[in-house]
Amino acid sequence: MKILIAEDDLVSRRVLQTTLVKWGHDVVVASDGDEALAALECADAPPLAILDWMMPGMDGVEVCRRARRSHSATPTYIILLTAKTEKEDVVAGLEAGADDYLTKPFVRAELHARIEVGARIIKLQKGLADRVEELNQALVERERAADSLRASESRYRHLVEHSQGLICTQDLAGTLLSVNPAVARLLGYQPHEMVGRSLCEFVAPSQRHLFNLYLERIRQHTTVSGLLHIVTKSGVERIWQYDNVRYEDAGQEPYMLGHAQDVTELKQAEAAMRDLSLTDELTGLYNLRGFLALAEQQLKAARRRGQAFSLIYADMDGLKHINDTYGHQEGSQAIKRLAELLRKSFREVDIIARIGGDEFTILVADTTPNTIEIPLARLQENLRHYNTQELHAYQLSLSVGAICVNLGDDSSIQDLMIKADQAMYENKKRNRQSSLLTGERGEHHFAQV
């Protein structure tokens, strides 16, 4: 992939360039903000850019802001490289249009992970852009069809009967007056099974409470558009993007002519793109970015309510042995099994994340040094049960560290994670047997902050 590096420090720029070239990327370099903006606005702009926050003249945030405002700039996935770690600075960078950020000094593994996420999102965006182009083309065809419908009744009937688009008419009470074969075919009905019934009967049960609002809109406006969640005869939910036009022919009751496109896959792709930046692809848990975003909110809420909370740092034991002995695919399966045991051991309100290859962290709300023992004991029991019941050539185990945070503590979530990590290693150092949760009864040590 072609990647732009904008960094005024020669040493940092060469380190980045050497690393990315070694990974097989085509690198373009810029030594200041003006060069970076020019590279982003050219016709063959790179799909991904790494911008240093502090540069002479125009800084990385301003470059990002101008690139997002420029009509000539090609959409680029932008990662800000910064030594700033305050939340306000990070938010300012994201609000300026950055997609991600990387703190200095960076770790190569984290740089690689950020670029991998960016590459996946770029791929999804390209797929969405292609789909949007298809929908735009379908919109042009639909407008041409609408002109033909108005020009001739015979052509209208012919088009409706043979169109692959989803066309129907309904009265202002929502009763279907006609459906074309494409609608009936997609939903698994015959046209006569739908005509005369309320459209509400075909709306997904979870969305039916909104149907009266839909009727109010078509009564008040000549044209309306939006999304409908429709259920097929077999019970599968589909999402339709509809555009309705009201007609009031002389001597007839007004009715709505509706044209729709099935956008189910498009909406699923959009949801996948949103989830991709917050969740770990292997386990489905939150990733580091998702954890930091949600934990920061939980932290503020807990302090506002005057509630104590705990932070757990856990490290999977023996992953290297599993990878070396049974292969990396089995190692990935072991990580997934451990993630499921964590889900089973903690509450839905607790925030569980995989923040590294074999590292996990859990924010447990409203807990004290006494009550945190409950989920830890449950985790210990679940591990014991798994290791004694499941037939595997190896056992799953965890090293853990837990800190219980006092109400007066104002540490950031990053600082608390460091303390929890230190608590885990202190447990290992104090007594390795007591820090290994393998299903055997052991003592847990807590750090108070």
C-alpha cells in the first residue's frame, strides 16, 4: 500500500520509512505540513497517511483539517503521530478529521496494528463506495423509469410488471394497493397474498411501533424517503431504502407510489466498518481503542456517582508453548476459548478487552476489595471446570493483577492500566503459584490506589 509519512524530524522519518518499506509498503515522505497537504490533494494521493502532530508551519492537525475540507483531496485514512496523550488533545485531533492516532515513542507492533486496521477500513470504504456508485446508477435508472411511468399508462404497467426494482402503491392508511412481482418474489409471497393487507404486517416486529409515524409522514408530505425493516415470509429481516411520491388523480383517493432498493448488505457493511475500529477481530471483545473509549466514560460515571471500581490486568500463560508445539492456529483457538471464559465470568456491564496478543483487561464497576473476589473466584472456577472437563493437550491459565480504585483517585485510565499491570507482575514475583488461575485455589493480592 502507498503510505505518506509527514515528519519534520529526520531520524523519526527515516525510522518510519525504513520500517514501512521493510513491511512491503510504497512510502512517500514530506518534511513539513505544506508538502503533506500537497501530497494529499494530488490526483494519486496515498490511501493512508501518517502525520506528525508538531511540524514547522502547518501542523498535522491543520493539515488533516484542510485535507478534509478540500474538494480536490482524495479521501485518505489519516493516523496522527503525537507525543500528546491528554484526552482533550486526542479528541481535538479526531475532531479535525483524523481516523486514528499513535503516541510517541511508538511500538512497531502497535504501528503495524494501526496500519492493518486502516487497511481493512480502506478496503471496506472502497467496497462501500462501489456499492454507492451502483445505488446511484440504480437511482438514475429509477428516475428514468418514473418519467416513463408518467408518460404512458401502458408503459407504466409494462415497466411495473417487469421491473427488477421494488415498486408498490399504498393508500394513506398503509394498505397495499399493488406490488410488482419483484417485491413479492423477494419477500417469498405471491402478489395477491400481499395486496389488500397493511404494510405494517410485513414490517419487522421490533419496528412496528414506528409505523404510525411513517403514516403521518406520508399524509403530510408529497415525497418521503427513509428505511423500512421488512420481514420475508420465511422470517428473514431485510432493510429497504424507500422513496415515496404521493399522487392525487382527479376523482380518486390519493395514494403513494413507492420505489425501494434492498440495502441490507450495505447497512451490514457499514456496521462492520464501525465495529472494526472498536473490537478485536479474533475474540469479538473490545480492542485497546474500544476499551479506552468506553472505560473513560465508565470512569467518569463512576466518579460522578461516587462509586468505587476495580481494574484487572490478565496475561495468558503458556501461549508461546502452545504456538510452538501445536501451531499458531491452535494458539488462536486457545485465546478465543479464554475470551469466552472471561465473558462467562464477568457481568455484561463490565468492560472486557483484549489489548494485545495474550493480554486482557477488565474494568469492573461498583466493586471493592471484598466484592471483586466474587468474579475472580468465578473465573477461577470456570478455568478449573474447563481444564478438568475439556479434552485438550494443554491447560488454560492466567496471571492476574487487580487494583481497587478509591473514590478520591483522579488517575487516567492509562495510568490505572499501568498500575494493574504492575500488580500482576508483583503477584508473579511474590508467589507465582498464587497468581496463576489454573483452577487451583490460590490467594489474590490487590493494590489500593
